[in-house]
Amino acid sequence: MKKSSYEGLQENVRKLKTPEIEVWQNQYLDKVYTINLDIPEFTCICPKTGLPDFAVIRLEYSPAKFCVELKSFKMYTIFYRNVGIFHEHLINKMLEDFVNAVKPRWARIEGVFNPRGGITTTVSREYQVK
């Protein structure tokens, strides 16, 4: 099998140390409602070329005990501006970090990345309490 030129570029992506996502106490625990967060100017770096990647990130969730604190979440997203990360890994990492901090009833994230080589990449993932 031919060795890929991408091999080894993302070995430690799951251990990437990101800024803390802060939360605040939800006072409407008895209500089921949805919060939508849109990040229309998200940027990260292609781990292969070092060139910037641009995307719209959409995060939708139903809070349980906590809601996300927006300033900390913005700082979390800005962190990726200088990080080389594949689109697929980014979406998975962001959802895992979000769920670990906020502990929502359910969440869905979608990243729509600007075309590269004429191809637009959309990556999405969902989480539900088991």
C-alpha cells in the first residue's frame, strides 16, 4: 500500500489543547428549546498546504443544565485560525469539546467549507444523550 502524503499530519488532533468553553446555569430546565449559533467567518489552516480554509460553522443545541457562554466560545473558535486541521477532524473535535463543556440534551454541528479545488466540503455530526 502506498504511503499517503497526509499520513501523520493529524495524529494528535484528539489531544489538541483548546481554550476552555465556559457555561452558565440555565434557569429554564423545565423547558425544551433550541439555541442556534452561526459563525460565518470561521478560519483554520489546511494541514497539507498551510493555506487558510474558510467556513461557515453552524451549531444547534438544546440546553439542559447549562448554556454556552458566547465570549468563551468565540475565543475557542478563534483559536483554530492558526491550527492545521482537516475539516472532518475539526467538526468532530468542536462537537466533542462543546458537549464536554455544555452537556446539552442534543447538539448538531455543521461546517460548510469554501471550495478547494472546485469542491465544497460540508461536514456534520450530531450528538444525543444516551
